[in-house]
Amino acid sequence: QVQLVESGGGLVQAGGSLRLSCAASGRTFSMNAMAWFRQAPGKEREFVAGINSNGRNIAYADSVKGRFSISRDNAKNTVILQMNSLNSEDTAIYYCAGDGNAFRTTMPLGRTSRYDYWGQGTQVTVSS
């Protein structure tokens, strides 16, 4: 089993920045891609950013391109989401997700069904 724990959420003013971290523990040797999703009140969960196991394949939702950056440190089993130029539409619960199958390399990073493990989420609130 794999456990994912997010941290770094909070309240920030519009235009500000936050850095989310996701720490993986357990059978992390099997972890392939990792990603961030978010869910705003009354909306469906949506893809934010994803990164494959070696960090060479990265994808972003159009709404965050140029503002958010995803990275990973495999030695520390950690994935980071740096969020800049935040606005009120970024307010949501942010979830870390992990793909436990090393062979799903052709599945798009943004597909929810690719991910087997999910964190509990961390709240990000952007005040205008």
C-alpha cells in the first residue's frame, strides 16, 4: 500500500503564491506517475498537473499553464506543486494522486483513472 499526504495549503491573497507538497510512503518503489487534481465547491474534480516517473513528461491543465509548476524528488518520494499568480478560481481542495502501475506509460497524465492512490487533500483558498 501507498500513503500520500499533502501539505502546504492555506489562505493567500490573489496574486500570491503557495507551494504544495505531497509525501509518499509505503510501497513507493512501485510509483509511476504522480499528479495534482483539485475540486472546487460544487464542481467535479479536475486535473491540474502531472509528472511521470523520471520527470521528463509533464502536463498541465490549460488554466494553470505558465503559473503552476510540478516537480518531484524521487529520493525523498515527494512531489511539489509551486503555484504562482493565484486567483480566486484556484480556490479548491487539492489532491495528490499516484499511479501504482509502472506499465501505464501511454495513458495520459490527466486521466483520473490512471491513479490508484489519493491523498486526503489540502485546502487552498485565494481571497480577492
